[in-house]
Amino acid sequence: MKTYSALVHKDEDMYVAKCPEIGTVSQGRTIEEALANLKEATELYLEEFPQKAAFRPILTTFEVSEHVPSPA
């Protein structure tokens, strides 16, 4: 059993889940459904294309200044 990461974001009325280590993507009406679909898609992908070693992404945050339009 291996552990992979999932990035989830909402896109209109669906949640989109992506596994950055493998590149698989799926969606669902709930976060749980999107993750379950991503797990299934990743398992199917790995059956066809086994991975020798997976990189572990580094999750961090950073700040950017907000652009405030100047008055005309």
C-alpha cells in the first residue's frame, strides 16, 4: 500500500481532485466522491503503468501583494 497526495478544488458545481505524483485527475459532486473517483482512476492507471518511485511534493504557502488599481 502506498500513500499519494490529492489536491482538490471546486469548479462550478463539481469538485476536481488531482494526484500530483501520478498526474491522474477525477471529479465528483462531493469531495468524498471526487477522492473516491481519483483513487479508482489512480489504481487503474498504476495497473497499466507501474511506478518505480514516486516523488513526494512539498506543500507550502507563499504571499503575493494584491494589485490595487490606481484611481483614473
